[in-house]
Amino acid sequence: MYAITIIMKALPGRGLELLELSRATIAPTRAEPGCLFFDLLRSVQQPDEIVFYEAYRSRADFDAHIQTEHVKQWQAAALPMIDRTSIRLPAHISVDE
């Protein structure tokens, strides 16, 4: 398993817009053959902070994910809304591989 956590802080006043745009990535990402799970989270304390918490069967499956059209479209629209990002890549790797 190859897991990643991406924490994004939206620019002031753009949190809800970023959240709604990010929701559109859930279904197509979960439908990818290598996706084990894909969750979109929102901070309770900081409403402009959202998190992608996702896992794939392998690094190759994650690499395929970031080349999909829905990810490229999300990046083009979302990156201008993001103030800062923290990426843990990989957040976790399965120990039984």
C-alpha cells in the first residue's frame, strides 16, 4: 500500500470554493483501479484547511492517479486558491509488502 496525506490551506475567503472543487475529485479517484481509499477532510478548527487522505495499491498506482484528467483539471483550478500545502509523501507504506 502507498498512502499520502496532503494538507491544504486555502487563501482567505476561498476555503468553501476549494472544498467544493475538491469534492468533484472523490468519485473519479475512488473509481481508479489502484485506489484503496480516497477521503476529503475539513479541519474543525480551521475551516479553510482541507486534507486529501488517500491510499493506492502501489506507488505506480499513485503515479497513474496524478496523471489522470480529473487530477490535472483539479490542479489547474485549485492551485491558484491555495495559500500553502503540506505533503507527506508517502504518509505510510505497507509493512507487509
